[in-house]
Amino acid sequence: MAPGQQTPTGENPYAQFYVVKKGDSLSKIAEEFYGDKMLYPKIFEANRDQLSDPNKIKPGQKLRIP
Amino acid sequence: MRTVSRWIIVAAALLAVGCANQKEPAEKAVAAAESAVAAIRDEAAKYAPDALQSAESALAGVKDKLAKGDYKAVLADSPQLTAAVSSLKDAVASGKAQAEAAAAAATEEWNTLSADVPKMVEAIQSRVDILGKSKKLPKNVSQEAFDSAKSRLESMKATWAEATSAFAAGNAVDAAAKANSVRQTGTEVLAQLGMTPG
């Protein structure tokens, strides 16, 4: 998801979000936003309300990027 | 010769009586103006310093004439003095109303900013902390931009502390100005970090 899209109600309006695409993984997303795929736990922890396993993300999921 | 002397004495007596008749109203006029200015001096210094200076200048001139016993001139100047005091009162009322309106607008602005800016700082702090642990920065963030963002974040936090102190001290206008400055800087830092707000 391109930055600038609507944030969920109650979220920090300055938080960044990303909508998962086919073929994505948390480490790939971490590399894109942080430059380091090993920082994927940061994204996992920030999305524990919708993720139970860092290896299981689905296309269309809207992840908060802290 | 005696007749002339008598006339001089009579004339002097009449003059003295005339002056005595003008002294009391002259003193009263000056006292009233002094009292009126004193009553609003503090507010005037804050809201209408130019008008205060003008009124005090007029008052000083009349007091000088009073001290010299020129009661006639004091009474002649009295309407202008009254007008200067009246203008001062109007200027104070107007300045005070403007200041109160500005404070009310700033308070409203502050209420929005005080809810918004801490979230911005929080989002930037979070990203700076995470990028600080990264072995390599993301493609869209240079080392220079990251270093600048870190420095500016500290500046934002310091200015925000000043803003909250200003508001706590009752200075909503200053608080809102500082908060706006923090938000402006924050918007730029978000861009530096590649964080377009959601």
C-alpha cells in the first residue's frame, strides 16, 4: 500500500501502513521500510492484533509499520 | 499717585481672586486625569503602549503648567487631556479585546495541536529507534537524512516541552506558535524518513 492511505480509526495518524501483496513476507517488508530484513519482529509485534505467526501473512492484510 | 497705587492693588487682588477661582478646578482636572490614567496604566502598558505614552505626555504637560500656577492654561488644555484619557481607555479596551480573541483562537489551535503533535513525535521516534538498529538504511533514506532526522527530532522534543510550558503558563499564543513550528519540522522529518503520514 502506498503511504498516504486512510488509517484505521484510533490509529496514530502519522503511522505508516502497508497492504500485503502476493509473495510478501515480513522480512521482505522490513527490508523495504527499514533496510534490514532482520528487523521483521518490529512489524510482527506492531501487528500482533492480527498476526499470530510472523510467517503467516496474507495478501490484503493492512500492516502497521512502526 | 495714590489713586494709581490703589488701582494696582485692586487689580492685583482681582487677579489673585481670579487665579484662586481657577486653581481648584485646574487641580481637580489634573487629579481626575491622573487617577484615570493610573487606574489603567498596567493594562495600557500591555495593550496600548502608544496611547499610554500619548496620554502621559499630555498629562505631564498639564501638570507642568499646574506646577507653574498657570491654571488658565491647565483649564484650557483640560478638554484635550480628557480626550487623550478617553482615547487611552478606548485603545486599552480594543487592544484587550484583540488579545483575548487571539488567545481564544490560539487555545483552540493548541487543543488540536496538543492532540496531534505528540502522535507525530511518537511515530518519528519509533522509526528513528528502529532505523538506528538497522544494519543498512532503506533505499529511500540516506545516512545524511537519517542523521538530520535524529537531530531534528531532539529539537522537536525540546520545542514541544517549551510549548507545553508556555501553555501551562497561560501563554496560548506562544504555545500554539511553538507547536506549529514542531509540526512543520515534523512534517519535514517524516519526509526525510520516507514516512508519508497515513
